[in-house]
Amino acid sequence: MGTTLWLIFVWVPTETNQGAVQRILYLHVPIAWGAMMGIVVVSAGSFLYLWKKNEIWDRLAVASAEVGVVFGGLALLTGMIWARPVWAVWWTGEAKLTTTLILFFIYVAYLMFRAYFPPGTQRQRLAAIIAIIGAIDTPIIYFAANLWSQAHPPLITGPAADSESSLGTSLGVVLLASTISFTLLFILLVKIRYKIRKSEDEIKQLKQNHELDSVKLHNISQARGTS
């Protein structure tokens, strides 16, 4: 990440049309990529949970959603900071921005449902369905600039990008390095959140076992007293 920041703010030359504000591209795009990658991981973990009925996949889905909502919020924030000096507005209702906002709301809805719905397998199943449906928004975000020609420029990376992509230039090198860095950061944060979620589940299980043992001991003592 340190090398990536050096590439962004020192090594890569300043873009001539937009000026220094264009450097936020190297943060905004990888962060948005992390937000879209997160909902894919959430939906994949949810699907595997519905299939395998294994708590591992449910924990992975929740951990990815917790990290993904942060990336989604940062994607919106960096986009607005970039838009203000370039478009003279903080926000427009164009398709790419709107679908990204919808993705953020999907994350929020998923986490709120997990927080307030009564615990149990039904909560996990319904949350998994929300996540799988929410993943539909990811390809819409990616192709939005090409499907609806608005303020966002056409894609320069990925399968739908123009053949005259700029990835061979210094811009492409820095964008690739930044994408790798934020992908690794996403994986690290998900790993940390997964471990915390696993510890929380183990503590809950220990408490439940302790309560059951207490009830059994109480019943045994009552039975002995009666006899």
C-alpha cells in the first residue's frame, strides 16, 4: 500500500485535462472494485451456505458484507469528491452513480436484517436470499457507463473496455498496482472480520452450553431432593 501511494502521489505524472484531482481515480476505481467484489463474495458465501448448510460460508458472507459496506461508502465519497471540481456538482442521477448507491443500500439492508431479525437458521436463509439477489447489481454497475452514455467515460479496463485501453501507460501501471493493493486490503479485512465472527459464535455456543449444564444440574439436584 505504501508503494501504491508513492506511485499515485509522486511517480505518475499529473493528468493535463483534469489536473491533480484526477489522481483520485487511482483510489476511487479500486475501492469501487472492492465494493463490487464484496457483494459477489457475499452472494457466493450465501449460496454455498444454502447448499452446504455450513456456518463457515455464512460467516464469510457476513464478514464480506461488513467490509463491503465500507468500500461502498468510500466509493461514493471519493466519487463525489472527484465529481465536484470536474462536473461542478457533488451528485448526478446518472446510472453508474445510482446503481452504486443501490449497492450500498443492499449492503446496509443485508446487515440491518442480520442485526434485527431474530437469530436462527431462518435469518441466515433469508439473508442469503437478499445477498444473492443483490449480486445482480454488480454487472449493471460495471456496464452502466457503456449502456447509458452519460457523465462517466466509457470503460477502459475489463472485458467491456475499449480496444484502445490505456493500461500500457503509466496510468495503467498505477491503476493496476492500486487495484492489487486494495484487493489484498479487502482480503485482509475480511479475514480479520471472519476470525472475530467465529470467536463471537464460539462464545455464544459456550454460553448456551453453560446454561444447559446449569439447567441439567438444577434438575438433578431437584430430583435427588425429591427422592
